[in-house]
Amino acid sequence: MVQAESLTKRYRKAVAVEGLTFRVGPGEVYALLGPNGAGKTTTLRLLSTLVRPSAGRALVAGFDVMREPIEVRRNLGLVNGGMRVYERLTGREVLEFFAGFYGLKGRAFLQALDWVVDLLEMEETLDKKVGEMSTGMRQKVVIARAILHRPKVLLLDEATAGLDVFARRALLDFVKAYRDLGHAVIYSTHVMGEAEEVADRVGFLHRGRLVYEGSRDEALALGEGSLERAFVREVGRA
Ligand SMILES: Nc1ncnc2c1ncn2[C@@H]1O[C@H](COP(=O)(O)OP(=O)(O)OP(=O)(O)O)[C@@H](O)[C@H]1O
């Protein structure tokens, strides 16, 4: 579902991502782990066609991010921590607005709406203004608008930032549920405990390079039960 080969992004003064090669299959959560500045956000921006690679290539659902950006976007959902939502609209209005971008109108929109409302248990957000919602409700609206078109690939970038314990729980459960529908999920975070829970495989990013990749269980064994220990050990060796 996602295939990156020697993916590289250089800025004038910095190399954000260098020679990344990894794959994520259907029904798999791949956790991209690294501290701030490791290159996680840049990797997700490259995959979502928001920035162009300096070298290498990436395919999303079989489409090339450089040559077929529209098809890539059609097959992709992106959730950032701290995404803003129009405060004056209700949940339903936000979703209707975004559905328009995906060409979901009339019956198709209502079907998509039913589907996300069921999946995210967000009935109560539909007639409420975003400005009057709890952070957990807002987060559901943010996720719902990212998946209305049922993307095969879902990218989450520090998506639990600023969430309380209930909202975080709901998000982690949603990630697993979305994976169980057979979709590919890339979960980027610096919070190792979250990856321990949701990841099938993990990749450790350090200064733009993938320094380790393995199944969650392999990584846990490497760190004697702790991903954080495994991370520190592998980064130390790199
Ligand atoms: N537009 C840009 N121009 C110049 N340098 C950039 C740009 N975007 C990112 N970088 C640099 O690339 C490196 C990786 O940044 P990136 O945001 O991808 O890291 P990250 O792992 O997502 O960290 P964070 O969690 O802080 O966003 C950093 O050194 C950053 O300063």
C-alpha cells in the first residue's frame, strides 16, 4: 500500500529525510518513531504530495507521488495533531464541506456520513458547533473528515497531541479498528508507549535516516520489553 524507495528531501541548509526505504502493507500499522526533528513530518508530507522529493520515489496505493498526485490524494487520509476546524460550523457542516472535495454529494455523502458516525461513535457531534465541542469530539471530526472517502492509506502525525486520556484512548482504538478493516496506517509519534500498543511494525528515524526497522515484537525484544530502550540502543549504534 505504501512503498518508499530511497526517498530523500533536502532543503538548502538541511537534509530532512535521507534514503528512506520502507513498505507498509494492507491491514498493517507502521509506527514511525523518532524525536522532534527526526524527519517524521517530512516523510508524511512527501507521501501526501505536499512536498516533492529531492530524490527517490514513493507509491501510495500503487500511485506515484510525483506523477500521479491526484490519485495518491484520493487514496490517502491525513490527520495532524492540532489540526484546526472552523469553530462556527457544526460537525455535519464540516463533513459536508470536506465531502465536496472528494466529490461525495447527495446520497453518497449521506452514506459516507453514516459510515464515519458509526465507526467513530460521533452522533452527538453532528448538530453541535465545533466551538462548543470537547477536544475529543473535535478530534473525531478531524479524523472523520480525513476518512470520509475511505482511504486505503491513513497517515497520522502526532495525532494524540493535546488530547485527554479519553480522547487518546478513542484515537488508539480507532487506529486499530481502521487497520482491521484492511487498510494501511502510518502512525508517526515520539511517544513510544503508543507505538507499543498500536504498531505491527516499527521504524526508528534518526536525523532523517531509518536506523532500524522490525516487527513490534522484535523491537520490544531488542529493548528487553521497552521500545524506548530499543530506540536509544539502535540510535546509539547508528
Ligand atoms: N521547510 C523546511 N525548510 C528547511 N528545513 C526544514 C523544513 N522542513 C523541515 N526541515 C528540517 O528537516 C528536519 C526534519 O524535520 P521534520 O519536521 O520532518 O521532523 P519531525 O520528526 O516531524 O519533527 P517534529 O515532530 O518536530 O515535526 C528538521 O531538521 C527540520 O528543521
